Amino acid sequence: MKLEQNYSLKHLNTFGIDQQAASYVLLREGAELAEAINQAKGLGQELRVLGGGSNLLLTQDQPHFFVQPGFDNIQVLEESNTTVQVRVDAGFNWHNWVLYSLNQGWYGLENLSLIPGMVGAAPIQNIGAYGVEVKDFVKAVHFRSLRDASQHVLSNEECRFAYRDSLFKQELKGEIFIESVVFELLKQPNINTSYGAIEQELEAMAVKNPSPKDVSAAVIKIRQSKLPDPAVLGNSGSFFKNPILPVKQVNSLQEQFPNIPVYPISEQEAKVAAGWLIEQSGWKGKRVGPCGVHEKQALVLVNYGGASGAQVLSLAKDVISAVEERFSVSLEPEVNVW
Ligand code: FAD
Ligand code: NAP
């Protein structure tokens, strides 16, 4: 385990913001966390976990001791005729894990193709796309305490997964290091193409009876056509969450704005597309200095090069104010602002 001090995080966050970590170590196994905790204590620094840096906005140099999982084993735990349970280490790249699972004939994660980041972060905000959430396939999450490196495991139910949310973003926020995730995947495909442009894309690909690999390929194509590639244009995906509002408020919005996209969540609540609210507020494609709102996807803020985290945050605040003013809806960041 090699301790780096005053370490640039520029290449470790997909916004490409140039800020430093006071300390940084890449852990070769979960057990090394105990040593990191001691070192951080000695330096009087708080521990912070870094994954692939794809859900972060760094607004200042970080006075913390960063640990990042640098281990990525895969282990089959149990197999039946219909399902397989696989334990995947936190440091495995998410998209590579999706491709690996499909190649093994283990199905379920195809709609979650091409999401950046590491496996260890996936349960934190219960990553989701195209009508699938990771919670649908998580059996258990193994983690260590950031206080004493003690090991714990939570079942799917105990993780309290919700829309882009979990216990790890609430009570356990900043308290734990996810070491591995156990997935339960299917051996028979159960594909879901009903969401967004998947069917259209499969048609364009001339695929009639899609396999999970076809669905994955379609999702990859759609995402590549709509979303900026962080390697080319810095971003952290959707900067804002889609607001979930009381049905009464949604009804009143629909009366004023009949075209507003609304998706029912329960009898009491409905989800409103934040991207539409931003577009209607005049911010889609707008550039402010070195950053801006992406021209194809208004939920995504981008760094055209050399933007500081403070500049991106200021842009986010302007977008929030504009939406608040027009729709009386308060957008909240999905991205972790550090
Ligand atoms: P990081 O950004 O490094 O960290 C995020 C948070 O998780 C931080 O609080 C960090 O401390 C914590 N964390 C990370 N790893 C661990 C660990 N092992 N233990 C404990 N805490 C940890 N998200 C979606 O849900 N759906 C999408 O479709 C989607 N598309 C995206 C597209 C693009 C182009 C980009 C840039 C982002 C997108 N995202 C999407 C957001 C992001 O990819 C996910 O939230 C991803 O899970 C973040 O993983 P990461 O490893 O980069 O985490
Ligand atoms: P899209 O398909 O154009 O849809 C726009 C919005 O409407 C999305 O936010 C989506 O909500 C919602 N929506 C569309 N169809 C829906 C349905 N049938 N039921 C419920 N909600 C529906 O979105 P997009 O921008 O191209 O993204 C495609 C998918 O990738 C979405 O699931 C999106 O969440 C995911 N994505 C996430 C991030 C991130 O950083 N979090 C970044 C890029 C893409 P949901 O967002 O709840 O699905």
C-alpha cells in the first residue's frame, strides 16, 4: 500500500477537475483498510472513499485521506438451474462487469450497460437506467466500517434501496467502505426493452428477437449518441435528480404545463423529468465560460476544459434558480459535491 500525499485527483474524477487529495492510497485488498485508518488517524485526516469518480464534483482541494479499491476478483458462490450468485469486488469496473456477466450467460444487467464507475459504488445510489435498477439483482453487500475496519454484510432488504437511494447514502453515509457486492443473476433471459428508445434502436439494428447482448448493444449505442463521453468532455452524468413530488403538486403542474413528462411512482407520488424542466427554463445547451449544460441532455453539466468545481457549482445554482422560478420545483443535485 503506497501512501501518496498532495495527490492530484484530476484523472480520478470524470469532470476532470484539478484538485488535490491531502492523502491517497489504492488498496490491494479490503484488509488494508485497517492500515489506512491508522495512517489517517496519525495525520489527523478523515477517511473518504473514492470509486471511479463519476458521481462527484470537486470544488476545493480535499483535506482528507482517500482510499480507493484496487482489487477486482470475481467469485461464483452458488449456482442453480435458473440463477447464479456471484461475488464481485468493489474495484471491478461496472461496465466491464456487465459485459463479463453477459459473456458468461448470466443475465439481468444488460440495461445498465455503459454506466461509468466501479462495482462498489453501484449500490450506493442504486444505479439505474432504462427501467432497471441494480437493486433488482443485488443479493447482499459486504462492507467494512471506516472506524475500525470491522466487516459487515447487509441483505438486499437491509440496504433499503429506493429510487437513486439506499442506506449507504443515508444513515451509513461516510461511515463505510463497500468491499464487494453479491449479485443474483438469471440464466434465462428476461429482457426489458420497453423503456426509452431501446426498441427503436433494436429495429434500426435489424434485430427481431433480441438477446440480452443485443439489448446491451442497443443501450450502448443510444448512450453513445446522447451522452458526452467523459474521456472527451468532462461530466458526471445527470447532475440533478428527477424530482419525486406529491401527486397534488404534479396535478397542478400538469394543469399549467400540459406537456410536462410525468411518471407515476405510487398513489401519493410521481416523478417529473428534470431534463424537461431545465430545457423549458431555457438552459439546455447554454454555455457559461468553461462549463455548460449539455446540448443533447439538459440534466448533464459539462466541463469544456479548465472549469473549476466552483464554476460548475455556480452554473448548477443558476439552473436550480431558473427551474424554481418557472415551476416552483427545487432540483437537488444527484452528484456528490465535495
Ligand atoms: P464515485 O463517483 O467515485 O463515488 C460516488 C459516491 O460513492 C461517493 O460518495 C463515494 O464516497 C462513494 N463510494 C464509491 N465507492 C465506494 C465504496 N467502495 N465504498 C463506499 N463508498 C463508495 N448513474 C446512474 O445511476 N445511472 C446512469 O445511467 C448513469 N449514467 C452516467 C453516465 C455518465 C456519462 C456519467 C459520468 C455518470 C453516470 N452515472 C449514472 C453516475 C455514476 O456513474 C454512478 O453513480 C456510479 O455508480 C458512480 O460510481 P463511481 O465508482 O464513479 O463512484
Ligand atoms: P430518457 O429516456 O430521455 O428519459 C428522460 C427521463 O424520463 C428520464 O430521466 C427517465 O427517468 C424518465 N423516463 C423515460 N421513460 C420512462 C418510463 N417509461 N418510466 C419511468 N420514467 C421514464 O432519458 P435519458 O437521458 O436518455 O437516459 C436514459 C436512461 O439512462 C435513464 O434511465 C436515465 O436515468 C439513465 N441515465 C442516468 C444518468 C445518471 O447520471 N444518473 C445519466 C445518463 C443516463 P429515469 O432517469 O428515472 O430513468
